[in-house]
Amino acid sequence: MSGVPVLIAAELKELLDPSRLDGLDVTWIRSDEPTPAGEFVAAVPLLSRWMGGTEFKRLPKLRIVANCAVGYNNVDLVAAEMRRVVVTNTPDVLTAATADLTWALILACARRLQAGADLVKSGTWTGWHPQLLLGLELEGATLGIVGAGRIGQAVGKRALGFGMRITYASRTPKPEFEQATGASRLELRPLLRESDVVTLHVPKTPETQGMINPDTLALMKPGAILINTSRGDLVREEALAAALEEGRLGGAGLDVFTEEPEIHPRLRTAPRTVLLPHIGSATLPTRRHMAETAVANVQAVLSGGPPLTPVVP
Ligand code: NAP
């Protein structure tokens, strides 16, 4: 086989039309295999593969890491810059799917879907009761969006249909978003005090890691719901489990965890949770678009052009 040697996550093979791979000599690596050494000029990893100094040393010819995710906390950007390796991600193409899944979790937690479904399946449901599994009325409730970027704003726009008041915390104001949704910008602490549903959409950075902790959880309204479809590391999971066990929170909907695929044992048994296996972007068209965007970045850089979606830290 001739072509430019590149490494691509094997899990993407079936999502990619072979014509996208023209001119590439692909070595497919599974996520449970270590990154091989070699003359590879491009790598398309999943977010479960760490790409840092050691990997860059093993890949002296590497020109681009085209991460197949919008998050890029699995890539050491400083090491990449030192080696003059371009880093790209897959923004936009997964925004709608991830916003939809966030809403699936909001609705599931607000209306206690997991408990209701478990009750029916267990065969112990005794019939309609006026006080059975009372949930949170979303109309008129306040949604607090932490990180009003692409996904956070898409979640906010969907909230309009549910008649919610929208607040957001972001480093920079978002006037167009405010105009479109009537959202008001708050600092994190007042947002946590005022929101009935708090949803996290900031990236994982040293600043955001552990932002939901015993101190900030204590600010949340009694009975409020926490949703996290961003990265598990934003939340101190032990503290969240305690808040759920003590009945201080009304629920937690989580798609992401600190030690994926391990789940903190107290979270696994905590009440009023909906726990999902990191499926925020899991629709076929979105997953195809993600793989295609990553490979298109490789093709662009290898043909001497600028990357299509470079990571801007
Ligand atoms: P994005 O457009 O870059 O949005 C992130 C937003 O967070 C930006 O608007 C940024 O604010 C804001 N931000 C950063 N640090 C902050 C801080 N300390 N306090 C408040 N706001 C802060 O990214 P996105 O496309 O929406 O994706 C967001 C995250 O979702 C990704 O990083 C990824 O981890 C996660 N994700 C998960 C899944 C899944 O499968 N569950 C799928 C896709 C994405 P400024 O605009 O002011 O700079």
C-alpha cells in the first residue's frame, strides 16, 4: 500500500467512506492498544487516548493530531506546540446531538423517569396515585447554563420551548444569545443559588476542574438538579453522591465521569440519578461527521493548507 502513513482510531473505520482516506496509508489502532512508534505524520485519536510528550517523541514525523472530539483535554497542547504539531477538534458537528442528550437528562431527572421505569419493570407498581413520583415543573423554573459556548447555547435555545427562565455563566458575555433567549448573565455562585436546573458545558481545564464541589454544591437550591454532559472532572463525585444521599439535591443526570468507564461506587448507588455511558454525540450522522471532520483536517494539513478546525486554547 502506498500513501502517507497515518494512525487512525480503529473504532472510526466503519464510519468513514474509503474515499476520505485517499492518499493515506492507514494503520488502525484500537483504543486498548498503546500508541505505536513510527514515521506516522498524522494521528486521529479518540478522546480516550492521551497524546503527550512521550507519544510525540515516539512519532518524530507527526504533523497533526486530529482529535475525534470537540474536547481536547487528552492532548498536551504545550508539548504539541513545542513539537510544532497542529491540533484540531470536531466542533459544531456534535452540538445538536449533545444538546439533545442534555435535554434528555434534564427531562429524565425533572420527571423521575428512571424511578418510574424501574417501578413499572419491577412489577411492584400498585396503580395511579396523586403523589407518586412528583417531579419538577420546568415551566417557569430557572435553567442555569455554566459555559455558554456552542452546546450551552444550544441547550438554552431548547429551554425556550419549555418556558424556562434562562441564566448563564461564561467568561465573556453573549449578547446574541441573550437577545435570542432572554438569558441573563450571572457569576457562577449566584447562578447556583438561583437555578432549579444547573447544566455544565465548560471544557475541562485547570480552572474548571472540581468547580462543582462541597462548597458550590452547598449553594444550590434544595431539590435542584445537576446535569453534566461535559467532562466528569468538573464535578467532585464523592461530594455529589453525598448531596444526593442526604436529599439536598433533587437529582443528577450525568453522561461523563472522572474515571470513565469506572463509576464512583457511591454515585452508582446514589438515589435520583440518571447515569449514561458518555453518549452525548452518539447519533450516526454526528459520529460520521466527527470522523469525517477529523480526517478532513488531516487531508488539509498534509496537502499544505491550514487546518479546518484548529484548537484555540
Ligand atoms: P465551546 O463552544 O468551546 O464552549 C465552552 C464554553 O465554556 C465557552 O463559551 C467558554 O467561554 C466557556 N468557559 C470556559 N471556561 C470557563 C469558565 N472557567 N467559566 C465559565 N465559562 C467558561 O465548547 P462546546 O462545543 O460547547 O463543548 C463544550 C464541552 O462539551 C467540550 O469541551 C466537551 O468537553 C463536552 N462535550 C461532551 C460531549 C459528550 O459526549 N458528553 C460531546 C461534546 C462535547 P467563553 O466563550 O467566554 O470563552
